[in-house]
Amino acid sequence: MRHKLLVTVWIAAAAFVLAAPLAAKSNFPERIALPDNFRPEGIAIGKQATFYVGSIPTGAIYRGNLRTGEGSVYIQGAAGRAATGIELDHGRLYVAGGGTGKGFVYSARTGELLASHTFFTPTAPGQTFVNDVVVARGGAYFTDSVRPFLYRVSGGEVTAIPLTGDIVYGPGNNANGIDATPNGKTLIIVQTNVGKLFTVDRKIGVTREIKLNEPVVNGDGILLDGRTLYVVQNRDNKVAVVLLARDLRSATVTMHITDTDFDVPTTIDEFGNRLYAVNARFRPAGTPPETQYWLAKSDKAKGKGRGRR
């Protein structure tokens, strides 16, 4: 009788162990639909599998769950707002405002607009594009793809820091994605039009090029994980996996992540060993607008994901 009981318990336990990974896998869909015509770009992911995605033209913020794929518009869009890069830090959402020349701060808990910061007031289109943001060492740092400045928001005060040193602005999108080293002392940015990476002194804006074995042209959002830097190459539909040297003076593109679900991905964030990319699906002017948008899930660079090369 005892033998039968032990066998029964063992079978039940084995079934649970075998089923658990399958159930866990099924709880994270490969694609997560966003609202039609949302035109997304930035993404930020919280600890409880909650994600936030911004709408470029309206500034609306969509909130959803990575496990269920369900969500809804959490913060409504408004005139004079836009949303490109997003950063979640200590219960606040920091949002780059694209062509508005602004940065916005929302409560992630209530959706309330806590602050609106004006970095540059354009008098014509194309004079500014506040593209991405990272929080480091007590301040939020915003890139501008048109103007060679880094905007720091600290204690409610805005400082425009000129970018000097190795970076040279040219036609097209310049400084774009931004992240910070774990100690928060050094920032890293990608220059989209030439595919270069730079370190940035967060205090004075001096840049130093990180020498690459190959350029990461069309580099958009970036994600730093230890010494591995993920660089989204938007129109190339791939993510470059870059190994940084310890001194940050050089780096090697070791591989690319591709996925059949990529359609002009712009930014990424991580949850565990998963990467989530926002598909902005940029199209040439005059092309009928695409209506469907989604997030695409991929594994980190462990050699086990789909479509790796």
C-alpha cells in the first residue's frame, strides 16, 4: 500500500514538473498585439511583466501584460504630446517627446502627468527630435537626434549639455538610443545615420567613439546587459549583439538576432531571458498606413532563438 502511494505521488510530481515549463512557456506569447493605428516606438518593462509602449503621434501610453498579452491604453494622448523612448524608474515613466522638443514624466501607478519639460521650442518641423531617455545617477538624460545636445532633468531643473568630442552630427538621425553603465557614471549612445557607438560623460557631454568591427547602421534603441549591448537596427530588421571591451574603447558585433515577426523594430527591453521589440513599421511617405502593430518576443543571445545568424 505504501509502495503504491509513493508511486502515485512520484507520478503526480513528475507530471507537475513536466507540465510546469510547458505552462510557463505558453504564458508568454510570441506576438502581442497593440491597438490599430497606434504607431508605437518606445517600450519599458516592469518587474511584474507589465509593459508600457508609447504612441509617436499622440503621446498615448499603452499598458499590457507579457504573460497574457492583454492590455489597454493607460494614458490617453493629448495635443502637444508625443512618445518615442520610454524609461521606467521608481514608479515613474520618463517619456521622450520627439518633435515636440519636450520630455514628459508620468506616474506609472496612476497615469497622472507629473511634469512636462521643454528642452527646445521648434518654430518649424524638423528642428528637434527628442528620441530616447535613460535614468542614471539621479537624473534623466534625453537624446536629441537633430540637435547635438544631451538634456538632463534633475530635481525638476533642465540642463542642455552640448555633445562634444568624437561625435559629429550630419544629415538624418544622429544620437538616438541611450543606456547607462551599471554604476550610472557613463552613458552609451548610438548614432543612427553612421552606425557608431559612443560613451558620453554625463556631466559635460564629452563623447568618445567605441571602435566597432562593423557599423550598426540604422541603430535605434539599445539595451545594455552586463558587457553585452543589444542594438536594434530598425530598417534592417535585426538586433546586433555587441560585446563591449572592459574599458569601453572598443566592441565586437558577435551576431545578429533576426525574427520573422520583426517589421522595422525600433526599441527593445528585457524580461528575464526574453527580449521584446516594438515594431514601428515605418513606411515611405504616401504609402497607405499599416493598421496593425505588435511586440515581437525573442530569446537573448544564447544561440537557441528563432532566426539567429
